[in-house]
Amino acid sequence: MCNEFRFQAALDEILDAFNRLRIDVDWEGGAPNLEPRASIRPTDKAFVLAGRDGGGARLADMPWGFPGPRGPVINFRLEGRRFPSGRCLVPLTGFYEFTKDSDRPKGPKSKWLFEAADGGFLCVAGLVRESRFTLLTCAPGPDVGAYHDRQVALLPRALWGDWLDSRRPQPPLGPVPAGTLKVTRVR
């Protein structure tokens, strides 16, 4: 499951992508300072685009993870569930997965970075509750399956507006096609 991601996009890049899709984005106060964040972990704050009834999104900085009995709920399985409210998108420029090496079973795990093959930013389907967020997960697609048995639910840009507007039917969620992600070993 994803327990670390990165965000290194500029506000203009995000706004431009949403403007091209005719999705209005606003925020409270002055324009947010979207500082690059190379490592975002559970309970850290991250930028989230929370859906609004009628369309559009509010950009906010929120802690990652719903309160849970055994620690924060950072990932939430989507299979067999409907999400009629609280939908959000979590923009990121990469996420990490970790694997044990068979030649070093007691050593540190290998760390793999998954990024958009086209070099842009990605959006993960998530949920907002009480000013906190969690990431939705699904079965892995071909780019992730060799590294983990789950992956974050990445949404194609064409479905961002449908996901954010809870008045619209929930778009299909699932793994992305082969070649969507490039993988780099970072450790």
C-alpha cells in the first residue's frame, strides 16, 4: 500500500490542467504556496482538491489519514464500495512502493518511485472527512503488479470532473493501463 508520495508541481501547472477540463478551482485566502515536497508520509499535510456539489474543487492543505483505532487510515480499498460524498483528488508527481530483496532478506527494502510516463502530475482518487484525507486503492495494474499487490487509484484526466462532482455517477475506478507509469529504483 502507498505510504509515501511526492508532490513537485507548480500551482500554475495544476490550475492549467483543471482549466483545460473546465473545472473551477478555488481556495481560502490568498493563493497557496505549493512548495515542492519530496516525501509526504502518513499524518503529513498534502494538497488536496476537495470536490464541490455542482462541480469544481477547493484546493486545501490537509493531513493524510483518517483517525483509526490502530493508527491513521491512509489507504481505503475501493472494491465493492460507492462513494456518494467526500470525494477528492490528491495531486502527486510520484508515489513509492517498497520490496524485499531475495538476496538481502534482512537488509533494507528496495524503494521504487512510480511517476507519470509523460512527465506530468497524476491525481489519485481519495476521500475527505473532517479536514483529513485518505487515498483509495485498487488491484494493481501492469506497471505496479510486479512490486505490490495493491496500488493507488489513479484517475485519468478525463474523469477528474466526474469524480469531484458527487451529483454525477461515480466514474469507474481501477488500475491504469500498461505504460502509464515509469518505475525507477531509488534505493
